Amino acid sequence: MAALIPPLKPYQLISMSFPFICRSSSPKSPPTKLALHSSASSSAVTERKLPVLLFDIMDTIVRDPFYHDIPAFFGMSMKELLDCKHPTAWIEFEKGLIDEMELAKIFFKDGRHFDLEGLKSCIYQGYSYIEGVEELLSTLKDNGYEMHAFTNYPIWYRMIEDKLKLSSYLSWTFCSCTIGKRKPDPQFYSEVLRHLDTEPQNCVFIDDRLKNIEAAKEAGITGIQFKNAVSLQQDLSLLGITFQNSNTKMHENRI
């Protein structure tokens, strides 16, 4: 299994109306004060601003080409594609159990050949930010929130990064292909909390799929089902998450 991609530097809670707690699950190194060493060996202490925001990627931040573009690439309806594709190949690819060449061999149940590079190009062209989400991420970053991807996706997440530069706003920390687990597996949520070294009450998870939100709630994590960028800002604001000093504001008449 590949190693975890290092997360963004953490920040500590300053003040919030929502009752996020500021204690570590590890007794050895509580995250309330973290020393950050410079090349000159001087140290500084910064604070972790809570909650930590965990984002699903596909159809939450990024348009998912699988449903919109891939059936057309194969000249099929979605039903036809689902009927003839291998039932577990994509899941295995998302978990990092097979590489893209192995995926190409078993993508269809009958083993038919297809243009893998053409498919990747189609997918790449289909990636775009969902309306309003990039501005929302920028605002959250400007307000000092720690944000991580928490997503089911294969190694092709690198194509998303290449096109959309999501790392400008969040860290690709929790991808199924690097962790070897997929949502809604409870162990995936436990791994996220262990790596972040924080309590579940300190995290907010945003996903378009209700089953993944329900699994987050089972783990003690606050969950928000994504519908659109405007409703997401409203839901986050209700949790006490601030959107001050924003260059891009979402107007109340759009809510």
C-alpha cells in the first residue's frame, strides 16, 4: 500500500460557536501546540483552527465524467455500460489493488479491447469545478481552515490535480487508492481520524452520497450532504464556520 500523502500543516481552534473540542486522541503529543521548524532551526508555534474539513471530490467539488461522458465514449447508454462492465474492476482500481493496465484488461466482462488513452483523455476533458465550489474553497482557505480530500478515486486523481490544481486549496490526503479502503468502510473513517490525530467531533465531512454521510455520523463525524455550493456555505455557516474577508461572496438572494 502506498504511503499517505502528507497533509496540510495543521492549525488550532481560535474561537468558534460550534462546540468543537481541542484535545488529541494521543496522550504523547497533543496537537494544541505544534512547533514548526525553519531551516535556521528556529521554531514557531501556530494554532490549529477547527473544524478540519473533509471533502469528497467527485460530484462534490469536481464534475464526475463517469456518469456524464464515459457512456458516450463507448457509444452506450449508462444502463448498457453497467450491464457489460466488470462488477468489481473499478472498485479494485479505486482501492489501488490493480493498475490501469490491469483495469483495461478486465474493465468489460467479456475482456474486449478498448482505447485506454482515449478513455483517459475523455475523462480528463470532463473534469471541471462544480459551479461556485472553487470560490468557496478559496474563501475557506483564506479563513485558515485545514482541508483534506476524503475520496474514493483511483490514481487518476493526479489527472484532476494536473487540470484543476485542487492542491491550491486542500491536501490529497485520503484517497482510496493510497489507503486501500473505500467509503463507507468504517475503517476508512477510523484511519482518517487516526492520521489527523483528533476527535471525530473536530471534523466536518462533505459528500454528495448519503450513505457516506451516514457512515461519517456513525463514526461521530459531522456530515453534510452536498447539493450545491450555495447550500453548502449555508450549512457550514450554521456550524459556526466563518466566511469573512472573502473576495468572492455568495449573495443571500441565491440561497
